[in-house]
Amino acid sequence: MTETSRRALLGTGAALLAAPLAAPALAQPRWPTRPVQMLCPWAAGGGTDAVLRIIAALLEKELGQPFNVVNRTGGSGVVGHAAIASAQPDGYTLGMLTSEICMLHWQGLTEVTYRNYTPLGLMNLDPPGIQVNVSAPYADVKALAEAVKKSRPGQMKASGTGQGGIWHLALAGWLGAMGLPASHVRWVPSNGAAPAMQDLAAGGLDFTTCSVPEARAMLDAGRAKSLAVMSPERLSAFPNIPTLKEAMGIDYSTGAWRGIAGPPNLPAEVRNVMGPALGKVFNSQEYKDFLNARGFGLLYADAAGFGRHMEEADKSLGEAMKAAGLAKAA
């Protein structure tokens, strides 16, 4: 071996030994690397809070970082929804959107719409049921519908939530599907489904349009009965209640839904991690058992499907609000 060759070989060996020291920096670990804040636009203890908390707990198991639920209430849901839309787009502030995001701007309460978010997954939908007093003379929803059609405008009374709430719009949509104006049945505003169901049981209302889980206490007590659900399919927790399509041939459905989203321009890494994680959460037995035990409706859509769902909901709820004279903005 010549001296030149020997020096070249030694130089190569030295370079190989030094290579680890000159290696490029290790790739950054995948998102999330620290706790994630999950904003809830509604109060602690409510249905949305309960659903978000089970999702957060299961995401923590799946992704190895805390997902902390923070309730940001106020303004009929405006405060929390706006906070999600205006968060830093780094993936560390996400939240739960509810059907109200497709209603608030129609009421002129905010300029924020479903377009101001990055949808990640639809996780739940609770369609309204049509409940009557157990002693009411209606054997089925078709009989109730006939009574509604024969009644004078404003003669019959219904409730389920406040003026312009999701269950009020459910009534407006059902009446519209029957060819009746939204004002044909007088809406009696209430502070929620529970007091409305109590009023129904006491004989103060002709019927209610609220979710069946919210009516469950009165149903289980034998003081009310649910005639139909405004859903494409029967509810797994209440399989004996027919859909409107089955009972009346009316293909109308709506409901209060909940889904996970973030602000606009979320990094692809966050979307690519959250999408499959939410799918796993939804398909887990723990999540299904939690929702079924409480009567919540199970409905899932991925990010693209959730986006389409919100677009359709915004259109249908806007039409219902216009029909009910509740829309103040385009």
C-alpha cells in the first residue's frame, strides 16, 4: 500500500467515526407534545359537556397527552364557538361545535359560521322525538298530524326549548314538510326540555319536540309517550319509536349534533393525527357504551363528511328560521 493510499484510507475511517457527531438533528416528535385545550361552548354538566369529556378522556389514552376540557359559556353559545374559531392554529386549542353554529349567524348574534373552522369529525347527533302526554288520544304520529292539520292556527301548543332553539326549528321543519306554516302551532318558550316535559305531563302542552333522551325521565315514569323521531333511522337506544318516514312517509330529519373542530389553517400533521384518533374513539366500546347508556345518538363522519354535514345543516336550519320568522341575517 502506498503512503498516499494509506492516508486516504485513514481519512475515510476518521470521517466514518465522526459521522454520528455530524448527523442531522432528529425529527421532531409528532403532535401533540403537550396538553391540548378542548373548548366547550356550553356549561359543565350538560349533554355537550358530558360528550366532550368522554371524547377528551379517550383521546388522552390514544395520543398520550392530556386533553383538558374548558367551558367557555355565554351569548347563547357565541362566546365558546368564537373562541374556537379565533384560537391559534397550532393544534393546542380545539373544541366542540354544536348545531347552534348553524343558527347563531341567522339570528344576527355573530358573524362566525361553520366556514370559520377546520372540521375534524362529527361524533354525535340527537334527533328530536315528538312526545305527547300518555293520556293523549293519539295512537301514532299520523293521528297527531291529522289533529294539527284540522286545528286552528295557534290552537295547539308545543315546546321543548327557548324561542328559536333547535327544537323550535324542528317543529317548524316538520310543519313545513306537512305544508303548514311554522306559526300554525304556537311555540311556548321554555328553559329547556326538562321543564317542557313537565308542562306536557301536567297537561299544559299538546306535544313537545325535543330529543328522546331529554324526554326519557317522563317516558320511563309512564307520563308521556314518544310517537316518532325525526331521524333517517330508528335510535338504537329506543328501537320501538318509528321514524317520520316510516310513520307518515315524510322524509324529514334534523337534530342537535356535536363535532370536534379547530380554527382555520390547522397544520396537516394535526389533521392527520386527529382524524384517525377520533375514528378510533367513536368506534371504541367505551364511547358507544357511554352514549348508549345515556340515550345519545351515535353518528360519525370524518373531517370531509363533517364539513358537508355542517353545510347542509346551515342551509336547512336557515330555511326553518326564515319560515319561523326568526332569521335576521343572510
